[in-house]
Amino acid sequence: MADHSRRRYWIDIRTQKPFLLKIASVWAAGVLLLSLLLYYLADEELGRSFYSIHLRLRNTWQILLPAVLVAGGVSYLVTIGATLFLAVRESHRLGGPIHKFRLLFTDLGKGILDTGFHFRNGDLLYHLGESYREALQAHADRIRALQDLSDKADRTLSEARLSLGAHGLPSEEMRMIGDSADALARLREALREFSAGPS
């Protein structure tokens, strides 16, 4: 198989928008937390330095450095922790359906067209699972129709073979009918490899 590199990244709004909004909201909350901590700690540090300015003089950077370090460190750790939690939670919502699809494709490879699988409502690929279910149902209906037609054709051909054999058809024509019956039997056997389930 040729190795195809992805040149453009498309966003499926219905699937990816909630995840992107959650990440953006976590980062926005992190920036807000940083701003609030900087405001509070800088205010405290400036107030303390203002009243003790007669004891020693410090430049603004020396006054604000502890506030910046503490506020930046705390907001960074909180934002990273929340992002990791969200990433693990969202990847679980994606990992479950991926595992389910792996099992479903294995069943499909065996000819099992069962539509009785379920996805959780919160799963990220829920809509894709429902589309897969509809496709399976459509193919299962087609397979069942073909199975019914092959059964009917087999019955009709068997009756015709008995009726024509009683009339003493030439052996060449009886052989052609026998070949048709064999081909039909192979077709029925191939169709029986599919498990279409109940209609």
C-alpha cells in the first residue's frame, strides 16, 4: 500500500467541536486564574513593599517576581492537570468506540451482519456507529432477500428437474439442468456464509 501523507486537516464540526470547546474553555479558565492570581499576589506584594519602602528599596521586578512565579506556576499546573484529565476522559470516549468498531469489522469479515451492538450516548463516534448500523441493516436486508430468492429458485429447479426427468429429456439437456442445480447449490452455500440475523 502506498503511504499517503495528510496535507490538510479537516474538522468534523459535529464530532470535534465539543472537544475543541472544552480544551479552549480549560485554557481560558487557566488564563483567568493566572490573571486573578497575578492581580491578588501583585497587589499584596506591592502593598507590603509600599509600607516597608523606608526599610529598603527594591525595583519593580524584584517586587513582582515572587507574585509572577507563584501565579504562573499555580495556573500552569492547574491548567495542565485539567487538560490532562480532559484528554484522558475524551480519549476514553473515543477509545471505546474504536475498540467496538474493531470487533464489528472482525465480525463483518466473518459475514456477521448483526445490528444489535450499542454505543453509549456520550461516545464521540456515536453518530458514526448509527451510520454503520444503517449500512449493516441495508446489506442484511439485501442478503436475506438473496437467500430467500436462492431457496425459491432451488425449490423451483428441483421440481422442474423431477418433472422434466419424468418426460425423458435427452441426457445433454438433463446434464445442463444438473449443472444449473449445482451452480445454484454453490450460490446458496455462499449466501449461507452470511449471518443476516432476524429481519
